Amino acid sequence: MTPDEHAVRAEELAAEAEELYADLRRDVEAGGAVDDTLWRFLDTTISLGNLHASAAQRPAPA
């Protein structure tokens, strides 16, 4: 992937993480049980977003 492609993917993953967080927050505010799988998805999505954001900062190969 090019740095630009990594940047685009990082943005997509950030949006996904925001959606997952909103779902979790609704569950917490409703007093319902929080889905552990959803927490794991959120954690993984954030990690992947950070990875792509870091890769976007690297110079493109010559």
C-alpha cells in the first residue's frame, strides 16, 4: 500500500471505531450488558487504524 492508501484506510478504520464506540456507549447508557465481542472489535479496529496511520507517515518507496 502507498502512504496515501494507508491514510485512507486509517480514516475508514477511525470511522468504524467511532461507530463501534457509539454502539458500546448506547449499551452502557441503557444499562444493558456490554458485548465482549464488540469490545474486542473496537480494540482491534483501533490497533489497525494506528498501524495504518503510522504507515501513512512513512515515505513512499523509491
